Amino acid sequence: MNAEQSPPYGRSMTRSPRPARAQWPALAAAGVTVVLWASAFVSIRSAGEVYSPGALALGRLLAGSLALGCVLLVRREGLPPRAAWPGIAISGLLWFGVYMVVLNWGEQEVDAGTAAMVVNIGPILIALLGARLLGEALPPRLLAGMAVSFAGAVTVGLSMSGEGSASTLGVLLCLLAAVGYAGGVVAQKPALAHASALQVTTFGCLVGAVACLPFLGQLVSQAERAPLSATLNMVYLGVFPTALAFTTWAYALARTTAGRMGATTYAVPALVVLMSWLALDEVPAGLTLAGGTLCLAGVAVSRSRSRRSASPDAPDAADTATCAPDAGASEADGRRD
């Protein structure tokens, strides 16, 4: 291409390597989310012995909303644009509201292994809904990685399952949690094209808190007699796995597809096994370790790219699908600043 044929503003038509380097902040944000969500299981185990499912969800959301509201005021971001509200409202009801309550309830009806197996259909539903409703691509590496990770999650679940402790109600509740999780993620994705990650997370958390207000009486009565450690665990859940981790999740989701982000959460079971080993001195069985390794291997496959798609001149389908959302996220950040 000579000078007369060059595109306007001096920009090359070929893709520079810079976007690939720009993915590292999003990957780091996703990593923060996964680690904090894994740590939440340890805190839920403690707080859940004292607080009922609805009260625990409401307390967690109130703590998260307070933390996020303070940050929002300091940054002076204000209310999200009107176009972002449908996605914020739906994700707030499904993910911050329904998911947190029914998952807490479901884990009281089934053992942790069964809950992990059922809830981990969520990333699969995210990929399918993202393809159907958002027009996202389903590259072979993503599908293969999710298959490997799901096999790992099932392996972890089987190794942790108790004998005859899974009820039909518990399985249905965990299934509902997976559906709420998937629906919330897919609804959140378009909202991030119009509002910042902080705005979407803050007001989604507020919507979830309002939806859980019927549990306020339980929260107050249980907090009066709860030990300080359980209440501190509930506050931790609100500030870190909710306020911080959901914000870093939204930041990363705005810069990739819903399917890839969903596949990333398959690292959570492996980290839960490691954290339980280190923090609770629960030595995992060999089958559990094998399942955790499969989970991590599947995440690596789902996030990888072929040599052709990694080259500057050949973006893959997943990257093409994220061009519009990335632009929207950039516009939202520009309006915010």
C-alpha cells in the first residue's frame, strides 16, 4: 500500500499488536474476581451457620452497596445512562438477588460437591445465551476448554459428594441459581456498552438489595445473637467478593465475550480446593486434585488462541464479536471521565 492508498488519519488497516497487550488488565481483573469468589466459599461456610439464606444475601448486598456507593460518590460518576438500566435491573434481580438467595438455600439442602456440579452448568448456559442473544461466536477452543473444565468440576463434585445427602429441592435450587447467574451475566453485558463497570455493579447490587428487603426482619433478629466472626464474614462477603470482585468482573466482561468470562470462572473450584487446604487444613483427595487440575487446564484452553488468530492480521471470531462492546465501553469511560 503506497502513500496515496493509505487510509485516512494515517492509520493502518492491519491490526497492531497493541490490543493483545491491552488484554492484560482485563485478564488481571478476571483473576482478582476468581480469587475473591473462591474465598467467598470459606466465608459463606462460617456465616451460613448463623444466618439464613435470605438474611445472609441481604446483609452481603447491603455491605456491598455501601462500599460501592462510597466509591461512586468519590469518583462522582453519578447515575448510569437510561440505556443501561434494563440490563442493570435484570442482572440485579437475577444475579445479585435470585442467585445469591437460592444458592445459599440450595447449599443447605445438598452437599457441596453436588452444588458445585449443578451450579457449574452456568458457564455453559452463558456461552449458549451469549451466542443466541448477543450474537457472540462459539470458537472451538472455547467449547473444548469448557468441556474439559466441566469434566473437572464434575470430578471435584463427585470427590466431595456425601452419601445420599442431595435432595430434589436442593438440586432444583442449585439449577435455578445457575440459570439466574447465566441470565444475569448476559443481561449485564449490553449495559456495559453504556455505563462504566462501577456504575453497573453499584446499581445492580442496589437492585439486588431492594429485592432482598423482605428478609430484613430475619437479618436484624439473627444479627443480634450472631457471633462477631459470622457477622464479619458477612461484611467481608459484601466488601470483597461482592463490591470489589463484581466490579473487576464487569470491567473484564466489557472487554471480552460473556462466553469467555463464564469459562474463566471454572478456575473457582480449583482455587476453593487449594484455599480449603491452606486455610481449613482440609487435605484434598487425589480425585479432587485431579478435578481441580482439569478445571484449570480447561480455562487455559478456553482463553488461548490459535497462531493464526493471535497474529495482528487475523483476528479470531471471538475478538470480532467483542469489537462493538469494547467501543461502547470506551465511550462510557469517556463520558464518565
